[in-house]
Amino acid sequence: MTALDRVGLQVELLKAGDRPLKILFAPPFAIYSPNFVHDRLFSYALRLRGAEVIPVFCDALQRVECNVYGGTWQGDASFPENCAYCQKQAQLLWEDNPTPPIPLSEHVTPAEIEAITARVEAIQDDTWQAYQEDDLPFGRWAKDILVNNHVVADHTLIPNHERLGRAHLRNLMILKVAYGHVLEIVRPDRVVSNDSYYGMWAIMQLLCAKRGIPFYSYWPIGKTRTAAAFSDAAMSLDFRAAWPKFSSQPLTPAQQARVDEWMGSRLGKRDTLLITHQVDSTVATDAVLSKLEPYKPTALLPSNVIWDLAALNKQVAFVDMMDWIISTIDWFRDHPQFQLIIKTHPAELHPAIPETRERVEIVLRDRDVVLPENVHLLSPRVSVTAYQLFPLTKVGIVHTTTTGSEMVAEGIPVITSGRAPYRGYGFTHDPATRAEYFDLLERHLADPQEASPSQRELAQKFIYFQNFIYYNDLGFVENEWQQNSRLKVTSTTDIMPGKMPNLDYVIDAIMDGLPILDAERFPLDS
């Protein structure tokens, strides 16, 4: 018996409430220990309040690849082998739940699958990524899963992308039918899900919205912290509803001290599962810095990992992140009096995750982009971090990276090119067109000015809200990368109502059908 099993032993005996809500749990991401533990403990906490937890799982309903396994993430095993393991983990997750998990394959008929297969086959070549049904963007979801599986952003770089894209499209359309039947039969009062950015869970979110069912998603974002959202993907990082109230209040001395500590620890571990800014470098710091011209007005461009959800579909004035980078290089070629440093993301070549195939340096090479002397491209392997380049920087230019908020907090003005999570929050410059972007860039380099005190203050508030409120320590678990999560609770009584206030906040919001954050309320400090 595991520690997690022991916590669940007395759930039925210790119920502190009798609210007979039916709470459906969407197909889990149970192959990942932090999600496994969260689903189990969330379900225990909900059952303690009287809810009935009704899980569903995908029992080999999908073919070729899926949102859990495929491409680079498949490893050495075949898809059927990985699929069997995923099913095993889902069944293990729910083995002590009073209501057995519902297999999705029992809620879609062969005739429905045949009809979907025929519709997919009828789609014209290379147009599947734009396919929609019932106002659901199946094609975009299929493309996003495909590029994430194969660690690129341009799906045409993937061998057999046409066949694979259509396979994902078919899978998602079948899931939609199965989900619809399950929702009709179960008629849940609430639905809880893994983060719903990607299609397998986004479908459930939108079907719930159509039916008026409160939907909650979450993602374990750090060693102890969890992001949660209402009627949205948790990792959309949408704080707009709560921002006016929170940003209007000054940080307390204790909150300011935490921000200062956070900023000071940026070369350390912070509360992160995977430390991407510290890699085994093959390029010495001095060799990099010696090539820079310290007296030229300098822009720092810290890039994203292009296939990651933080960068996907976030374009505003440019086609995508690579178009923005290449266009910016071209601008600096015509403005030799200024200097550009492109700091590529170290996670492009991080040993703990698959190697990014569509890296910035590879795209520039393949598109025959020759760097002018005033543009410096830093490899993911360099030992220099973006933070060490701040003293040289007159303006930061970013796609969506959170480094942008930290630059402003340090007094460096920042221009966003994509839908960064802080775009429009009052402390960055947010152009809507290419012309506006390049005009802002020239003005900030020709007449460098520090970020204003109010911009710095807002950036610090954003850092606090994101890292200590939205990313919330619920108190029950500590995660380590590629290791089993460690429970911080020892018995069912540890998660009883009133024992863990931050956990209570999320669970009570689910029970009451309330947003996780809105104009008047947001999670507790943690």
C-alpha cells in the first residue's frame, strides 16, 4: 500500500459534508506523477465534502499518436505499448474510487467512428489544420498536438505530417462524440481536468461551456505549486479579471521582500521542476561577452522554445516567433549603430527533455539568414544567462517569455511582439503592428530611457501575483523532475476542510461553482 492509498483509506468515514454533487474527472495525464497525485488528492478532498467523483479514461480509443504519447515523447516504445501503459496508470489512479472509471470506447459507436473517418478522408490535402465542426477548431488542435509531439512549430517539417495530422484530427473528433455522450448520461455538476490548452482536454472545456457546466483545469507548475483556472486552461495564465484590484494595492513589506528574494534567486533553483537556465555549457562566458560592443545601444531578445504552449499561437503582428526574430535581424542590419543580442532558450538543448528540432540557430541557417556584425546569436549551450546581459541592455524585446516582466522590474523597458501573459498590464509597450513595433524599437535605442517607477512597480506586482498567488502552494505535495512526487500529508485528516487553507480555496471554488479568480477574489498568498 502506498502513502497515497493510506491517505484515502478513511475518506468515506470522515466525510465532513453532504453535498451530493456529481463531479466528472476528464481523462487524466496519469503517466506523470504530479498529475496522478493531484487527481487523487483533489478527488479525496471533494469526496470529503460529500461529492461523488466520476472519472473517465481513454481506453485505446485513439490511433497512431495522441495527446499523451507520440513523436519524440514516445521514447523507444511503440504507440500501442505506451497506450497500454497510459490505460494502466489511469486505472491505477482510480482503483480506490467508489465509482469505477468510465471507458470512453463504450460511448462511441462503430457507425459514428466510420462517419468521422469518412469526413476526415474527404478533407482536401493540407487543409486539415483549418478544419472546424460545431465551432470547435479541431484542425488547430490537431496541429498543436502534432508540433508539440515532434518539438517543432512548423508542422511541415515533420515526416508524414499529413498522415499524422489527419490521425490527430480523427482522434479529436471521436473524443468529442464520446465526451458528448458521457456528459449526456452522467450530467455532471462540475468537471475537473488536466490543463486544457491542448485538444484532448480543450474539447471537454468547450463542451462544458456549451452546456453551462462549471469547468476547472489545473497544472502542477513547480515543486510545490499548482496553477488552476475556471472555464479556461490553467496555463493560459489569464489574470485579467483579478489584475485591476490586485495591481491597485501596494505590495506589503513582506510581499516586496519575497519579490526581491525571487529576483535575487534567479541564478538559483526557485520553485521550479526543471531548471532550464543552468545547462552544461560548451561555451565560456568570457568568450561570449568579449564579442559584444558595450557602448552600442543594445536590445536583448530572449527567445521562447517555439513548440512550447507558451509560444504557440501567440503571434500579434508577426507570422510567428521565427518571423519576428528574422524581421528584427533585418532591421538591425539596416541600423548598424545599434546592437542586438539574441539569447536563445537553454531548453532548446536541455539534456532532460527532447532536443528541439526547430531551434533558432537551425531556422536561421536553413533560411540562409546571414547575421550582420551588430547581431549576436547566443547558443542554448552558452554559460551566459539572460540575467547576466541585463546590465548591457537598453530595451528588451520579447515574444512571450516571463523574462520580460523581470527586465521591467529591473528598470529595463520591454516591447512585446506576442501575447505575453503580461501584455496589456500597464508595464510593457505592446505594439499591434510591425510598423509600431519597429518605431518603438528605434525610439528606445536612439534615446534610451529606464522603465518608469510605476512600470517597475507593476512588473513587481505581476511577478508576485504569478509566482505566489496564481502559482499556489496547496500544501500537500513536493515534486521532483522525473521522480515520484513526495506527499506532505500522512492521513486523510490532513486534507479535511480547514486543515489546508490554500487547498480549501480551490476545492471550495469547485464545490460552489465559483471562478478561481475574478474581480473580487483570487487565491490566497502562498
